[in-house]
Amino acid sequence: MTRNNAPHEETIGFFAIPLNGIDDPDEPEVGEINAGTLIVTHMTADGWQPNWLKNTVATDMMDGFVVQSVGTEGFSATLQFARQNDDGTDTTRDTLARREQFWLAVVPFLELDETGAYNDVEVGDIVDLYHVESHGIQDVASGANTDQQYQVQLAGKARPHLDVTVVVDAT
């Protein structure tokens, strides 16, 4: 059975795609996105917590030199998951292992079929692509009446590709 947690009050799809799985992040192909590992089915309802950073001047306190330029952007995110997949496996945890770099494709309004499973991404869908690195998995304490959970911290490695239209596969 697929979880239907619908992060952030809408149905959002999250796909983890190997870096070599997308040829052109400005024109991702439908097959490239759908070949990724769908990880949203194991996320909690509040499982998408992005954090945008606007740097002013960051300095190294010991050496006193500027380590990032004025006006640069940074991105990080926290993903929250139930500790075990519904089928007893932990594919999501393996996919997001520490130091793994991948494309995180965020697909807003990805619809569910009549069984509650996520539909495939289609040509014309709008996605956001983030080149991220996983900075480790941390188990978190669960509250009463909640599943055991864990968090994955992601760090952005490059400027994200936002509001990108998915195109048909090249032939």
C-alpha cells in the first residue's frame, strides 16, 4: 500500500535521479524523470522543509577571508521519512545514503491514480531540479501515535533549475 501523505497540503512528487540520469537539466526528458526513485511515498506530511539562504558576506573567523561572494544563494533541505517502507524494505534510505549526490526532482501537483499510487510524470509537467548531496541520515524520536522516523539533510551543490518543463524523450 502506498502512503498518501501529500506534503505541504498538496500532492508533490519527489524523485531521486542519479547525476548522469539527466542530460540537460534545462530540458529534462520524461523518461529521465520517471526512471528516478520515487521517494515521496515514504515521506511524512511535513517531510519537505527547504531552506533558501541569501549570503551577504561570510568570513572565516580564524583567517578573516571572504569565503562566499555577496549576493550568492545557497540551498539546503530536510526530508523527513517513516523509518521503514510499507513493504518492509528501505530503498529510500539506501538511495539517500551519506555523500550521495543526485538530482532531486520536485514535481508539484503530481496526481494519484484510483489506487492511491502516484502517476508518472508526463510531457509538459513543470518540475524543479536540485543538484544535492545527502549529508547523512539521522533517526529522530517519534511522538505518541506516530511512525518511527528519520531525517535526511540535503545540501545544494549548484543553482537549482526551477520551473522547468519536462520534454518528450529524444529519439
